Amino acid sequence: PSPQSLGQSLGKSIAQRIDAITNKPSLSGAIWGIDVVDDRGNTIYARNERTLLIPASNRKLFAAATVASCEGLDRRIATEFWSDGSDIIIRGGGDPSLGGRWAFDRDAVFAPFVNALRSRNVAGVNNVIADVSLFDRTTIPGSWKVGNLGSDYATPVDALAYNENVIGIVADHCASPVITTDPAFVPASASVVCGPDNLMIRSGGNNAVSIIGTMPEHIQALAGIGDPALYAAQALLDALRHAGINVRGHAVVNTTPRAWSERLAVIESPPLWQLLSTVLKPSQNLYAEMLFKRLSASAAQPASYEASEDIERHFLTTEVGINTSDFRFVDGCGLSPDDLVAPRAIVTLLRWMNDPNRRGVWSMMLARPGEEGTLRRRLLPFASRMRGKTGSINGVNALSGILDGPHGTHRYFTIIINHHIAESSDALHAIDAIVSEIANW
């Protein structure tokens, strides 16, 4: 730019500079919600800060804060192993990580269960039962779009999960398909013709994978499993057979509370802070859904979305101080377009997280530019100064965060774009440009 135009730019207020970014033609028809405040709560910039908007995965901030406050960050979630006659039972406690991203040896996942049988000289069992009675039978939030179902980011939610409820699929030779699944015990079939990739991949009865449509010579994909409880039982059955323990019966599912005979072993999850870091950094939907839903699990009733929403609402309004009319959530992860929140509510929550008594742990669990998670390639100049949470679904992009400033000061911001029809990259570039303006003080 010329010296004259540069001087004019520097002379503009932060409001004028942010307005110029939001007025770009590709995004001018969108609804913007922006709120920026300082440590005292003084407004630096606001637009539609009281308007209810779709937050996408910024919704996870609220679920994570509620879970952390109600459960405690050091808590570990137990998956129990029971026997009942000649049957064995894997009872779910709502751990989303079993056999997931920290499991590098599939059979080793169940080593405590195998060892418990070996120590009792058990050479064979009958049925492998998955007990998911801790959760009610609503395994898919009713507000999720049908088109998302079956994907790796919209899997069913139950008290048991295995491998984050997904299956890895590799298929070659479209004329005569050769299909490999990971884990290998999942059966797969293909009814395809050769051509550009236009496939439907679904997990049906017995969790078997079907590939239908037009297939190129090679595909590699992740698909959501159809029945998470059965999947966990099938995985345990497979591990037992690999260990030389004879399984005479089948993998079956139990959904009603029962008193099993003897508890043999327990597998504990990583601590809750590590699970919540997975919710907030890579924005993992299943972790958010399971941890949110298990909030309401009790001896008296199975966990339900409705009961967990009541717990969250009480926490947000009484402890964080958010207005009851500033949010409505209908799932745990933000995939639903029916989730609504006012930008000022997000900023209120960020200020609560950044209280000196809580700052250290939330700074560790939120995403940072250049590090693991959804900010790893964004806003790199602010890697040492910023932590935050992204959000994206069709027509929605969001970013909320905390910026460190001079002399121990902070700025808290949320930027949400709804109902845009631009490329997502255009929206992200605009959001990042706004953050750069907010960070300039």
C-alpha cells in the first residue's frame, strides 16, 4: 500500500477495521455475531452479541466446562468385566476412549480381561454380553441431520464405544473389489461399478459394512459403526479368540440393568482432563457426546440427554452466570443446527475459564495455534498468546478464544458467521483477520 493509504488504515478504529473485513462481498449476506471484551468486561467491539446463533463446535466449550465442574478433572471412567455363569459381560461406564486413539495394539486393549480369565483357568466362555444399561436408548440426537448419519463424525452414542465407533476401510480393484477393514473382524461387501468416487458406505446388521455406488480403483475411508455396544462385544470376542479362549456363543447386547454375578476386572480411561482435551483440541464429537450424556447417569435412572441438559443449564446459569435466554443446546458436540447461543454467553464462559484459579488447566485443554488440534495451521503468529475453540458445519464457522496482552491483560472474543454461502476458506480467512485486529493492543 502507498504511505497515504497505510496511514489511513492505521488511523481507523478497531470497529472500522473489523467492519471492513465483515463487509467483504462473499460474506456480506451472512449473519455475524461478534463480541470482544477485556478483563473487566468492557466491550471493545460487539455485533449481534445478544442474538442467538448456531455455534457449531463452539458448543463443546459449554459441555466441557459442565463436565469438568461436575465430574472433576482427575476422574477416570471404568469399563467393567463381569462373569455370570458361563457368560462374560463388558459393562460400559461411558468411556469414549476404549480401543481408540491411544490403543496401538488392539488385543492389548483387553489384556486385563483376558488375564482375569486366565488367572481363573477359564478356557472357554459362552456369550460375550455388552451391557449398556447406563445410558437410555436414544443413541442418536433427534436434531442431527440425516445426511450426517453413518459418517465418522456422527456415530451413535452409547455407554460403550470401541475404536471411537468407526471402521477403517480400504478397497481396491473396482472391477472385482478387494476390501480390507480395520479392525479386521468387521465383514464387508461391495456392490459397485467403476467410475468417479460416488459411494455410499454404511454399517448395517451385525455391523457389517456395505459399499454401494461408483468406485475408483482405490478408496480409503472411515465409516461410523451402526451398533456401538455390539461393536465392543465383537472386539472383545475377537481378542479372546486371539488369546486362545474358546467362545462358544455370540456377541449380544443387554440394555436393561442387571445384577451380574462377579466382577473380574476393570479398564480405566485416561483422566478426564485428557478426554476433554480431545473434545476441545481436535474437536472430537463422540467424546463430547458420551461425556455430556453420562453427566446424568445414576443408580436410579439411565443417562439421558434431557437430564444432562438440566444439569448443564443449572451449572451455566448459577455458577458461570449466563442468562437463561442466551443458549439452547440439544446435543453435546454442536453438530445440530438447532443448537443456539448468544456470542456474549461464550465470552462470559471464556472469562470464567480464565479466572486465575482455573486458568492453568483450561489453557492446557484449549487448542493453540501451531499445536495439536484444529488451530494447528491457523493464526501461527499468535501461538504464544492465544488459546481457543473452532467450529464449522455447513454455512457456519466460528472461533472463540482468549488472547494474552501486555502486563498480564487479556481479551476475550467470539466470532460466529451464520448462513453464509461462501467457501469455508473465505470465512476462516475473515475470522483470522478479525482476530489479528483484536490482538493488536
